[in-house]
Amino acid sequence: MTSEGHRRWIRVSHWTIVASFLTLAVTGILILMVHPRLYWGEVGNDLVPALLEIPISNNHQPEGWAKTTTFSEVPGSPISADRTYRIFNQNGWGRSLHFLAAWFLVATGLVYVLAGLVGGHIRQNLLPKVKDLSPGSLVQDARDHLRPGGNVGGGPPYGAVQKVAYAGVVFVALPLMLLTGLTMSPAVTAAVPVLLDVFGGYQSARTIHFFGFSALFLFLVIHVAMVFVTGAGRQLRAMILGK
């Protein structure tokens, strides 16, 4: 870390993004618990083979449904059934909060990127240089991170692995999460149907969205672990007070 520490706009953006991401994680999991099955293509339901079943509620398999009820005695009449985890069907609040937190993340992310471009933070500290992408640089930097007592600070300046990770999150993972999230909205795809062509349908976008979240969550776990490895007190002071 430089003697000036993290700039104020970086610190404010950082904690706003943290709050937004944690809110998105909790509400996203609650939404997923209603139907924790992932598909590829346009359509997905309990009658369609799942690409992946996630056992986070009884609803991850068709057996999670309660006994079906027929609306009438007429042959071929519609039927209905209740989920065994009824409370997770009442997640309108979760969807609304998920959508709200997403826009906080998008707005803060745009401020972060624009300020970083104008101030030179992205060019100087985040974008990896050609030499940073060489296998030798990445392996050596990874060893420095893993070695007890290794000469690894909180940055900036960042090492090769940190640059690749941060650039991947800012310019690949988060934009992908935004676009797949928008693709899952029928109102958005009615106005911009090309999104469905890009991602191959609603269910494909939902699946990509889940794996994108998984990658971001893994990044968060490693990021927090490295904060403790390199000195939690010093790193938190730098990101809160800028010193």
C-alpha cells in the first residue's frame, strides 16, 4: 500500500459494494431455494431433466412437491401442488430487495470504474501488464501469497495474481452477472430480446448467473482470508481510515 493509503472514493465504493453483494448473496440464495434446479436452454421445470440439482431445500427434486390436487373431476383438468418448503415461496420481498441491491452495486461499480479511469487507478494498479500474465510471474506471485511470512502486502501496488483477480471481477464477472440478471427479466427481454440469443434462453442465463455468483463468492472467501494473512487490523484501518 502506498503511503497515502486508499483514497476516499475507493473506501466508500468498497464498503457499498460489500453491503450490496452480501444482500444479493442472501436474497439470491432464498430465491434459489424455491427451485434449486438449474437447466440449460429456454425452459426448466420439474418435468425437465436438470443440469444441476442443488440440495439446499427439499425442493431440489420433484419429490419435494406435496401431493397434487385436481381442480375438478373432468379428465385432463389442471392440477396444482404445494412445495414442502412453503415459506420459500413467499419470497417477493427477497426478489425486490435483490433487485434494489443490484442497482446499488451497478451504480457504485460505475462510479468506481469511471473514477478509476479518470484518476488512473485502474490503469496503474488493476490492469495486468503483459509480463504479469506470464506463467512465471503468476506462479511466483501465488507462491508469495501462500508462503508463510511471504512479502505480500495489501496493495496497491498489487501483484500479478491480484491484478488478474481484480480485473476479472471488475471487467468480466460483474458485467456478466448484470447481463444475465437482466436476461432473467421478461420485461427487459421484451425490450431487448437479443439478450436471450446471447445467453441461449432464460434458464441458461439463470445457470450462468449462479456460476458467476459462485466465482464471486470464492473470490470473496479468498480475499477475506488474505486480509487476515496480511494483517487484518492494518488492512481494515487502511480500508476504513485510509491510513
